[in-house]
Amino acid sequence: MTDYLPYGRHIIDDEDIAAVVGVLKGDWLTTGPSVALFEEAVAALAGVEHAVAVNSGTAALHCAYHALGIGPGDEVVVPAMTFAATANAVCYCGARPVFVDVLEDNLLIDPDAIEACITPKTKAIVGVDYAGHPCDWKALRSLADRYGVALVADACHSIGGALDGEPVGSLADISVFSFHPVKHVTTGEGGMAVTDDAALAARMRTFRNHGITSDAAQREKTHSWYYEMVDLGFNYRITDIQCALGISQLSKLSRWIEKRNELAKQYDAAFMGTGVVPLLQRGNIQHAYHLYVVRCENRNDLFVRLRTEGIGVNVHYIPVYLHPYYAEKGYAKGLCPVAEKAYGEVLTLPLWPGMEAADIERVVQALVMI
Ligand SMILES: *Cc1c(COP(=O)(O)O)cnc(C)c1O
């Protein structure tokens, strides 16, 4: 019996473990020096001024939407083909997600479909860099500017990617990353929101800490017990333990992305001329390849066959509005036909930097050699 091959997984080495142990032996377990250092490292990578670390990508989305002033009565445009959290965080704010269809060839939000969804209530457009392929951020920016709405990047799939040489993280007003173990870089659970706007960063920083304007370390430094709660925030703080792991992981990101791209190329070559069709990659991007997604007509059969052979394929995603929670709110089947058709055909194949050429070959054999 060959080993089970998951569709994605983390890699932890001795350096990572030493970094975590170092924090455990120190003075700060939560908000301390490692949080600030991790924020600086991610801001530098993303080419922006400010980064706010939180305890999940979902929390980072909530911080971003809240900082932009999204609230009851507002609408936020989101793609149908994403993880539920992109839309759920809109609901946390009391606002309504408006689902937009995606492009047939790469499953990214369709800029031409957005315009029809914009109303006087629209506050923001959210792009998701599905599978790690950056959206057409230039088109999204010009739409956002034309209608005077904010632009948010759910970049949970695309840390380390780029568009026309501009790093992911610098392409929207606020960009959001996740550090869940299946993502590129992990902190166990964790997330980060990055921006060039100091006021947005300050609101997110306050929001992650109950709406309080200073943290314990700052108060210790100024010998003060006084603090002010100025907003109704949450406890979305990430620990120093997690951030030490994040800093150590981040140093491997560029190597890991290179490896992901190499493995993806091997898949691409193997599927040429077969009924297994990879998503299209545009020429002006650095793909982060969080996921390697193909489309195939007999997806359900292939899913079962590969799982039976110990190959951990998956399906990303069920169009968000088809989930019972959203269906009960009145979103109906047929809303985004391209996303719905894709949902019947997509299959996520194993892709993570610990895989070797032989693993890719094993997946290819199982998929196309029958
Ligand atoms: C993983 C993910 C999230 C949520 O991140 P968590 O850290 O799991 O909360 C949000 N959006 C997308 C597209 C994701 O893939």
C-alpha cells in the first residue's frame, strides 16, 4: 500500500521548532516582539507599509471589512467561487454579500459581470486570487475607482504571487492572508491584513484587540494602567508562539513557490491533449499555486477513483450561495452559471512543496492512463 498523498500539507523543520521553543522560554507568549517582527516581514514581502496580524484569515477579512466602514444596509461584491469566509465576514458586519460570476478559463471574478451588480449600497469589491492566480487587479481597480468603492483582495491563496511584477498584497486597498496549515506558510491558525493606509491599519489594530487603543506591552512601557475602548472589537489576537513559527516559515516561501510552479508545470505537460484540462494561466503573473485545479467531465468518478487509490483530491469550491445558510436567505440556484458549471467539473490535485516528480507521475497515471 502506497502512502496517502494529501492535496496539500504543511512542512515543519527543526528551524521552525527551535523558533517556537525560543518563544516558549521567553517572556511574551502572546502580543510581543514576534508579532511585530512577523508583521514587518509580511509587509516587506507584500510591498506595503502596514500589516496587522490576527488569529485567522477569516478574522483578517472581518478586520478589513470593518475598517472600511462596512455595516448594516451595505452590499459587498464577492465572487461565487471562493471559500465561504470571504462572504461570511460580510455578514458578520451586518452587510449583504452580492455574488458575482467568474471567468470560465481561470475561475477568477469576472470584471465585466461586476458592473451589473453595483448599486448605491455597494461599499466594496472583493477579488479572490483563486488557486494562487492573481485577479485582473487593474480592471478591478478601475471599476472600484469609477464607482467610488473600496477594493479588497482575499489573497489567502496567493501570498508570494505577483501581477506585472507588483507583489500580491499591494494590489488592493487591503489584502488578506491566511496561515492555516494547508496554505503556503503556516502558524497553525493565523491571518494578516496588509495595507498602505495608516488609518485603515490603525482601525484594524484596534478591532483585533476589543476596540482598545493600546496593548499590554505599550502600557507596560509607559507605566500606565489607563486604556480606552473606542470601538466594539473582538479578541482576534495572534500569539507570539504562532508568529515565531510564521517568521521561520516565511523564509522558505520563495523556494516553496518555485517548487509549486515546477510541479504544476509537470502536471500541465502531462495533461496536454487529454480530457483533463488545467486552468488557464495568463502571461503577466507570478502564480503562487496554492491549488492545482483541473476540469474534467467525469469528475465524480475520478474523485472516487483517486481517493480509493490513496490520492487526496478535493473540490474547491461549492459556489458559496448554494450552501443552505445562503439558500435560506434567498440566494437561488442559477445566479452564477459559470461557477455552477465549474463546480461540477473541478478537481483539486495534490500540490505542495514536499512532493516529488514521482508523486506527480502517480497522480497523472491514476487520472489519465485508463
Ligand atoms: C483559507 C481561506 C480563508 C480563511 O482563512 P482561515 O485562516 O482558515 O480563516 C478565506 N478565504 C479563502 C479564499 C481561503 O482559502
